Amino acid sequence: MGALLVVLAIANYALALLLVAVSGFILQGVNNTGPMMPEAFFFVALIIAAVIAPTVALLMRRHLQPRTALIIAAAPLVFAAAALLSGPS
């Protein structure tokens, strides 16, 4: 279970890095000049979750059930896959 948790953590950190790398293309100036997009909130929340969730799962793995730690670490990847499969709105 520990090796799978490490693999999930690496995948989450890679997802966060990818989201930060493509944020300029997706958000297109939402911060100051562009229109406010509700998708921007989901985008930023997914970046934060991709960093926080595996960190919490790794730090709390001794206090949580192994299955619970894996679910916490896999949650951002599941949400990202669901967002990818839902397509553009």
C-alpha cells in the first residue's frame, strides 16, 4: 500500500505541475483583464487539491486506514478524470 501511495502522490504532483503549466492557456487573463469564469474556481481548487491531498495522505498514513489514505490521495485524480471526460461546457 505504501508504494501505491507514493505513486499516487507523484501522479498528483505531476497533475498540479501540468495544471500550473497550462493555466495561462485555460484561464486566458481571468485575473485582472478578462471576464470572471466560474470554471476558474474549479481549476484553482483542483490545483490546490492536487498538492494538499497527497501531502495529507502521506503525513497521516500511520493514523488512517490504508484504504482511506489511498482514497484521499486518489481523489484529485478522479475529479480530474471526471472533468476531462465531461468535455467542454
